[in-house]
Amino acid sequence: MSETHMRREVLEIPQAVARLFEQSAAEMERAGTALKAVDPRVLVTVARGSSDHAASFLKYAVELTTGVPVASLGPSIASIYEAPLKLAGAASLAISQSGKSPDIVAMAEAARRSGAVAIALTNTAGSPLALAADHAIDIAAGTEKSVAATKTFVNSAVAGLGVLAHWAGDKALLSALHDLPRHLEQAVACDWTAFADALDGTSSVFVLGRGPALAIANEVALKFKETCSVHAEAYSGAEVMHGPMALIGPGFPVLALAARDKAESSIIGAADALAAKGAAAFITADGASQATRLPFAATGHPLTDPLVLIASFYAFVEAFARRRGLNPDEPRNLRKVTETV
């Protein structure tokens, strides 16, 4: 198979992030300044699929940084049920690559009508979603031809962090974001072949994370399904120790996504505990006694650190799909833009 669109787009991630700051830095600052002025009591998010995983990542980032609670709104509340919401004094964040899925647009419009300051992150300037927002940020990822979202996911998350940095006046976060492209270059080059060997002949995998890394774990699980036809489930490193433990047996593959943050030790503990029960557990951290270490890029900031893990995984899963004889650009039953009501 010749080089896939997905591989080219994964390799473009560092350049896409740099382009985001070149083209959209001013709008990220305006949106963050608007949030600072409003001082919202709650932030609501509107998204589906990979975009919803970006929203979940930003939920943790916002709550950890500002203390403002974040809730995900079901788009059907507006598009199907037409239920009014009370969002005076709130803010809304809608994320969509195409910016034209009817239910996402309807929910974003409803949030704005209900009194929320509306922010939209989209890869399509002038899209219906962009027009529905008070502040529309072009994530500037460039054309993405592969069905599986990669650089649009990363740029959506980075754009949200950029808004957050200006909202919170967090200079350390803003500096870490500007430094992110070089760390992403390192992340894409990480070799996770050992994990591929453990996956051969299996049809299921657990993906673990905590805090912001749990949102990354959900994106990892989705990409396993989309590109490799592998059933993957994401769990908190705490929750996996309950009911899901019943599925663990000899050789059961586990990918533990540990970032350099306060949750790192708990993820190491969970991975080691599963390895002790026979799982083929792999972890992106030093210090594990039984789980196998995978290489990772450390960024030096607890919010950008989990984000680079997805770049390493995207490079891995594209190669793993081809290893299984699949074309990751053309997943079965899927298309690039899904318009739901």
C-alpha cells in the first residue's frame, strides 16, 4: 500500500499546530478575553465523535485551571426535543470539523439564544457553526482527507487550550502551547512496535487514562475501532479495577496512557496491577515494575503532556491498520462527514 492520507496527516500535525497560532492567535485571544469578561458560572460543550473527545479533554483542562464546571450538552436536546435551556451567565463551546452537522449547529444556536457566550472551533471558516457563534476560531488544520480525524482533533484541543490560556491569564500554558510543535515532532517519531506485537491475534483492548488523559484514551479507543476493526474500551485507571477486571486474562492487551501530571502514579499502579494478573500491559511512563514501558515525549506541562500521547498513537495505529491488511483511509461503513439531526 502506498503512503496513506492518514500517515501524511499525522506527520503534518506539528506543522498544523504551528499554523494554528500563525493564523488564529488573535481570535483565540479575543475569545479568551470575552470569557474573562463574562466570568461564566458554567461552560457547556457541544460535539460528537472525535470532536467530543476534544471537548472532554478541554473539560478537564478548564476545570483544573479555572474551577469552572463543564458539562456536555446532548445535541438532540435542541434538534429533536427542542427543549429550552437556561444558560444566562454561561458560555458554550461547540466543536466540529466541518461545522455543518445540523444537530451540532442547532444546539450551538440554542445555547446562544439561551444567553450563553458562544465559541465555535471548526476547520471550515464561514461554516454554519462558525456563523452561529459569537467567536469562531478556524483551527487551521488544513484539508484532512482520511476519514479518521487526526490533525483536526489535535488542533481543536490546542485551540481550546489557547482560549483557556487567555481566559485564565496562564502565561505558562501559553508558552507550552507555542513550544508544542517540537514536542509533537518527537511524539510522532516514537516507536510502539512492541505494543503491536502484543495485539497480534487479539480482537479487544483496554485503554486507560485519568484526568485529561482519559479523554485521550477515549479517542484512542475510537481510532482502534475505526481503523483496525479492533474492539477497544477506554476506562479510568480507577474504574477498570471494578467490573472490567472480569475480562482480564493471560495476554489481554492494555494500553495505559500516563502523562506527567498528578495522576501518573495511579496509572502506573493500575497498569502494574493488571500486568500482575496476566495482562499484556504497556504504559507511557517510567517507573512501572511489571507493565512494559512505551517511549513518549514529555512536554514539561501537565496539560500539553497528555495531548502529545495521541500523536504517538496516531502514528502507531495507522501502521497497525496496514499491518492487519486494512486501509485506514477507508474504514468500513464510514465516511468523512457525518451529518446527524
